[in-house]
Amino acid sequence: MGFILKVFKPVQRCFLFIAVMLFSSVFSSTVFADQKILIWGDSLSAAYGIPLEKGWVNLMRTELGEKFEIINGSISGETTQGGRTRLPKALEEHQPNYIVLELGANDGLRGIPPNITKINLDKMIQAAQAANAKVILLGMKIPPNYGAVYSEKFEAVFTDLAEQYKLPFIPFFLEDVAENFDYLQADELHPTASAQPILLKRILPTIKKELPSS
């Protein structure tokens, strides 16, 4: 019996050590991932046409580290109407602290009236704020072939909402990329993998400014 107890006690200590380590691991991840950032966009944020890990959202996940949980709710082809419809469920499920709102490009490409785009974005901003989520708005521009009047009204949608709600705002998400064909895929619309760090560099300072200091 004495021999069995001598063997059993080290085994007990071993299991106790493993249990403590597992608990510490779970507890640590809970502490570090105490802030959630929901990316709510279209193909520009869904890494369309490139490996998912090379997209700017995943690059930001690596940049910010484990203190922040990055949830990518972006869908290729998404419009502001689609985003507005899906958002309430996502807010309830994820309860994010921040929302990076990157929608509207597909509205412009489809010629949707800018006032409709504005209403949808407005409703999403209101819903996010009602859920105590800070909104960071990414603006968009469209090709000039849609006409100067439409383009001006479209761009004003983002500027007006940013001013109305005092939002952190990037006027043109694709600045330095949209007119450089070296950074665009064959469709001349979607950024390449090499363009993703440029996109992240443009928006990350604005996002970081809103996040709690570590």
C-alpha cells in the first residue's frame, strides 16, 4: 500500500498541474480577448480572389494580437441592404465593441440611388450604437463613368454620415490602390494580395486610435 501511495501522489500532482495549466490557458485567453471588432463589409474585406490569410482583415488580426477578437462578417457581393438585414443577428451573437463598416461599393456599381445607400448605412450605424458598439466608417468612391452628379452624391453619403455621427472616418478606403493596376486583380476592381498591407496601413492608425491602450 505504501508503494501505491508513493506512486499515486506524484500522479495526483501531475494531474493537478495539468488542470491548473489548462485553467490558466482558458482564463488567459478570456482576459486577452476582451475586445471584439466586427468587420462588416463586402468582397474588399472578404479577401476575394486571394488566400484568406493574406487579406487585410487577417493581417490586422496578426497586428493587433490576441487582446482583440476579430470577427469578419464580410460577404462578397454584399450591398448595404444585405448588410442592414444581417446586422441585428450579428450584433446579438457577437456583441462587438467595435464595428468597421465597409459597405456601399456594390451599391455604387449597381447604380442604387445614393439616398437608399445612405438610409441603409444610417440604420446600421444606429443599430450598432444602440448595441454599444463604436462604429468606424470606411468611405468609398466609384469610377467616373457613372457620371459626376451620381459620383458626388455617392461620395457625400459617407462624408455626411461621418459628420452627423462624429465617426472615425476613412474617406476613401482604396486610396493608393484603386488607380494602380499593379495592385488590382484582372477584373480591375479587387485588390491583389500585395495591395492588402497598403489597405491595412491606410486604415489601421484610425482603428488603433479608437482602441483601448494595452
